[in-house]
Amino acid sequence: MKLKIILNTIFLLISFSAVSAEIYEGVVERQIQGNKIILISGGQYFIDHTSIIRGMVKRGETGPVFDVGTKLGFKLDESNAGKIKHISEGWVLK
């Protein structure tokens, strides 16, 4: 019985986690639409005040602001399939 409860708990935790375990990298090409959309190495991503950004970055009204040419590492929130991918966590790479 205890094993079943533990396994169900683990399953629920895994199924509710929508953040990708994959780590992506790229170079910022530009930010548009009030800095909510960020173009990174040809890909288009959504970033806002809910995105956790590690390191020293400028903050705008709607979220972080990056300089063109900044190299970023980031994880994606995969729960919004079919839409622009949301950056859930990011950090500046040197």
C-alpha cells in the first residue's frame, strides 16, 4: 500500500511538471513586442516577468531586456504546445 502511494505521488509530480529538462543555447538577435518576444539564433520565444533569469540583466516593464549578441542558456515551458515557446528559466553565458 505504501509503495502504491509513493509511486502515485511520483507520477503526479512528474505529470504536473511542464518545464523541459533540456537546456538550449543561443545568441539574442532582437526583442520585439515590448520585449515579450525574443529572437534567439533564429528561434522565436516568449519571455516575461514570470521567466526566472539568473545573472545581471536589465529589467523592463514586461520582463528582462537583453542586448543584441548576448549568449543565453535557457529552459522552456513545454505546456503551451502549438504556441510560441515560453522561456521558463534563463541565464547569461559568457
